[in-house]
Amino acid sequence: MVDVRDPTTVYTADEMMTVTAARHLRNGQVCFVGIGLPSDAANLARLSHAPKVILIYESGTIDTRPEILPLSIGDGELADRADLVVSVPEVFAYWLQAGRVDVGFLTAAQIDRFGNLNSTVIGSYKEPKVRLPGAGGAPEIAASAGEVIVMLRQSQRTFVPAVDFVTSVGFGRAGEGRVDYPGAGPTVVITDLGVLKPHADTHELILAAIHPGVELDKIRETIGWDVKVDDDLVTTDPPTSDELGTLRDLKARTAQAHSR
Amino acid sequence: MAEFVSLRDGIEQLVPDGASVAMEGFTHLIPFAAGHEIIRQEKRDLTLVRMTPDVIYDQLIGTGCARRLVFSWGGNPGVGSLHRFRDAVENGFPSALEIEEHSHAGMAARYVAGASGLPFGVLRAYVGSDLVKYTDVASILCPFTGEELAAVPALNPDVTIIHAQQADRRGNVGLWGITGVQREAVLAATTAIVTVEEIVDELSDHGPNHVILPSWTVTAIASVPRGSHPSYSMGYTKRDNAFYTGWDVISRDRDTFARWIDAFVLSHNGPEGYLAALEDESLLDVVLSG
């Protein structure tokens, strides 16, 4: 068979992950965005199927529509293109804590089978093997956003049976669930290989979708617990050439702007 | 009323060894020039307070100015680790660093309480996080509804240092764009030092998110154009994203870092020398090649 695929639809695992995450954001939702992969995905959503998504960054920039991806959470681009810019105490108190955010978009260094996130330390807190940046806005995003979308590349180091430190709560260390937390917690975890979702009763992350061309063995090798697979496992639709084109244009504009 | 001073005099007279010093600016308007002056004057045993330690505290920690760090997110934004911060926490180099960490929401509430003259701030936060085991946060019941909430102690730094776009000749300070937690940090502090891009006859009007700090809330003002580099001052300078990316290589290695500090900070009397050194492209090559 001759491979007749359009060359523009040959894509990387990171592109598959970003496109999948973008698709989970719905038009008109209010989204609190972390820097890095979440910011890439949120802006791809805004530039494709969700032009009216409202993006909030913790620097206080509200309903911002950046032309290029920010390197930092407080790039001038975010302030220049925002509807309003508020102080940091205000963004956390009036906007996130008060329940005005539908979706929080997070990443972390580690995630466990119950969706708890670690961005604080690898090893013990007092004598860490690796000191990570720390909490930032994540604990309150995880607790207070209506729901949380997590983006993280799969590996034995990142998908662990138990996180070394719960920076941001998912369903608790024992999967006990969301006691007294305002938001619903992680509803979906999007990786470079597939999509996991918490089981409705046990809260354990279950493989719900697998990206095209990825073997189930590869999923198992890169998750540190015996991951269960949904009976209705689906294969993710590959990125369309429109999605890829928009993402690549955005990345190219960004690279050019940041090298200056 | 604010007094106009040189950067050197301001730091020398108002930042004693052992003080708690908050240098704020959320990615934007970070007072780097003031940080460099603290390094030049070899201040010691400082408690450094800042939501996002950023490269500025990497430099202060790496040069041994800090004994303690109070913070909520210690990374190089969009790039990765702060290597000097990590070396201090993981290996005690160049000296041990005590840490007290919060979430952003917690730090912001602490500053608000400090600025409000209250003993603590209250917020719905830290739920389910291991942070509560390691930091100063307590549970409190709402006296009206019985809801369980988090209480965090007020933050009142001895000295707050910020960088702003403008001061007028009467010493009123104006800043705009992303204004972070600067107003709260200034009002919470005993002493406030402001470096500015420009001293003007009248502050520009920049609309509703223009923060004004009246002269009588500020202790000292120093004119330091481009004093926020590699951060930025909206309306004056752009963020030097390439510097932040390049810092990863400079800060990863103890000796390279020491050579950089020597070549770009210690070899100069003030911010003018630092800015001139940035223009000399061969200087960075010398630092990197050892």
C-alpha cells in the first residue's frame, strides 16, 4: 500500500496531546490557564473551535487573546491583549475563589492513580532529592475551578502509584473523593499517549482513549500502577490539518518573537 | 513624604543585614537593579519574601545574601528550575536556606492582611494539600455560617522594594500593566523603596488599572531607568525572554554563575555598568567559556 497521507497530518506526540486537550475546552467557558502545555492548548482552542473561551492567567490578565504564546505567566503580550488586568490578590479572591472559573488547566511533575498532583518535591520534603518550583496557584485551581483538565507526558517518573507530595488535591491519597471541595476535581488527564478519566465510583484514573498508533503495552509501561482500561476504549481522532496548521503557526510566531 | 535618593544610598541606609525584604513584581516590574545593589553591598542574613522568587532571588540566594525564603513558586518562568535556589535547598550551597512556602492565594492573602493592619488573612484554600503540614496555615470556622476556612498570618516585611514606571516630582508613584501584589506589599511594609523608569512632572493617565502610591506611603525613590531588566516595564521596555532562557545555562554551574555575577554585577558601581555590560556580546562568551 502506498502511504497517501497528507504530509501536514504527520504529527508529534506533543501535538496530539495539545490538540486533544484543546478539544476538551468548550466555547464560552471560563478557563484559568497555567503556563506551558496548558497555555498552548487553551490558545489553540481559542484560535480554532472556541473563539469565545475566556482565558484567565494568574498574573491578573482576564479574557486575554495573545497573538503569541507567553513564555511567562506575566508577559506583556497577555496584559496588552486582555479585557482587564487585576491585581494578584483580586484574581485569586474575586475570580477563582468566588467560583467564576469553569475549567482549570494544570500540569505537574507527578500524578497518582487518584489524580493528586505534585509540583513541590521529589523525595522527602525536608531533604528533597529534587526541589521543584512549588505550588503557585495550583492548589486553589485544583480545589475551586468547576473542573480540572490535567496535561502531562506519560512516564514511570510522572505517573506514580503515590505522589511524593500532594501539592494539589485530586481525589485524595486513598481516592476518598472530593470532600468539601468547591469544584469537581480532575475530569480528564490528557497525555502524549492517551486520555485517562476518573472512574465514577472508585475515582481511579482509567484509560478512556488511546492516541492513534499507540500500543496498549506502551501505555502500561509508562504508568506506574496497573492501569485499568475502559470497556469502551476509543481511539482519539488524529489532528486535522486545520488544527495542526493553527498550532504550528502559533508556535512559529512565538519562536520568532521570543528569539528577538 | 518620599525622599529622592541614589540607589546605592537607598539600599545602604534602608536595608540592614538580617531584615525581612520583599521585592515584588509578578513577572512584570521586577526590581532587578535593586537586587544587584544588595549583592554589591554584600547584605547578609536576609529573609527574602516574594511570591515568585524568579531569577532575581536566584542571584541573591546564589551570592549568599539570604538566610530564609518565604515564597509560593520558585522557578524560572517558562524555562525550568532556579538552579541556585535548588542548590541551596538540596545541598546547602552557598549556605543553608530555610524555606517557608505557601500557595499564591495564601501569599496574596497574607499581604492583604498585612496591608490592612489585620493579624491574619482568611481564604478558602489549601484543602487537601500537604502544604498545611509544613507551613503556617490554620483552620478557622466562619462565625456566621460555620464553614471551615484557612487562616494565614499577616505578612509585614521590614522593607518592600518595587520598581515602577514613574514618580512625579512630589514623590507620588505610578505603575500600570500587570501590577501583581505591589500595592499590598508596599502598604504592608515598614519601609518602602521604589526604583522608577522615569521622574516626570505629572504621572501619565493609564486608566483604571493604574496603581498610584501616594508620596506619603513611600520612604525613598531612586531613578533607575531599565532597572527591571530582564523583566520589563510596560511602556518603557520589553521582557528579555532570551535572557531568561540563557539564565538556565549560566545558573546551572556554580563557577559559571560566580563569573557572571562578577562580570555583570560586582565589576560595576551601579546599574549603568550592568546595562553597558549587556551590550558587550563577548563578555557573556568569556563567562560561559570560563
